[in-house]
Amino acid sequence: MDETGGRATRDGATAEEARVGTATPVTIELLLASPASRYVGRPADDPVAAAGPELHESIELRAGLGIVGDRYFNRPAHRGASVTVFAGESLDAVARLLGVSGLDPAATRRNIVLRGYDVDALRGREFMLDSGDGPVRFRANRPANPCAWMDEVLAPGAFRALRGRGGMRCTPLTDGLLRLGAAVLELLPDRSAAAA
């Protein structure tokens, strides 16, 4: 294993580095763009009612701005975190840990829920996601840490169980469209490693 815990290949590269430039099949299971925040105040207060449609068949992204129609679109404080990407497998792991089933991925309030890739391993990396309308390039900036609301809207203990597996806060680097269904994710070369 390397110092980050990744398994090293024969030439010393981690498994994640070995995936650079390889299109990995994934499934986009959920696309959420909400015009307003729903988890406001204390978790015991119940979520605010939806201010309009939140789940979509497709979403439109703008470079540096986020998802058109989402509450964080073009908000200066959220430009580095305007899109959250989450792995469906993480919710499966939480369900197993808590001994529950049927957890609603929309309750996590993540914008893109996909299956087939370790999203939490993308931290600090650039990647492309393509669901058939051309690739959208992202930079995964930092973890999308869970909040105390998770214990109320998912299941007791979900807040703690999601730590370290809450997905990534990303910036879209190109304009594009993503749709539900089959897609590919391509990890791009690490610029900092190339510069060294």
C-alpha cells in the first residue's frame, strides 16, 4: 500500500493513478437541483417544504457557477463547492452499518448521486463525467461533510456513519448537460504531480 492507503500496482502507482485516462462505467442515479435550502434551523424543526421541483431527468451545468436552477448557482461563497457528487454505495454502507434499508438518496441533498466509482477518493482531482451529451469536467475540492440533519431525515446514527463518505464538493470547469442513467467517469491526470 502507498502512504494514502491505496494499493500499489507493480510499477508503484496506486490503483487510482492506474485509472487516469480510463473511462469507468458509472450510473447516474439521482440529479437534484433545488431552488431553496430545505434543511434550515435545527433538525428537530423538520425540513422546509420544497419550493419547486428538485429531482430532474437532466441538469445543466455552467463552468464556475454550478447547476442552473440550484440554490448555490452563481453564489460567490459556494463557487468552489457549487456541485456535490455522492456515491450510492456510501448510502448502502450506511444502511448496512445502521441495520436499516430503503434510505432515500435525495435526503442527503447531494446534487449528483452515482454508482460505480469511489467518489470520496476524488478529493483534489479533476474528472470528467459524460452521460451522452459530451463530457462535463469537474474539480473535486473538498469533502461534502454530513450534517446533524442526517439523523432526522435518513436514520438515527446516519450523521456519524456518513463521516468520511459524504461525497465531494466540486466546481464544474466546463458547461454541459448530465442525464440520469448510464455514464462514464474519467479521472484526469493530477496536475500537481505532473508539475513536480
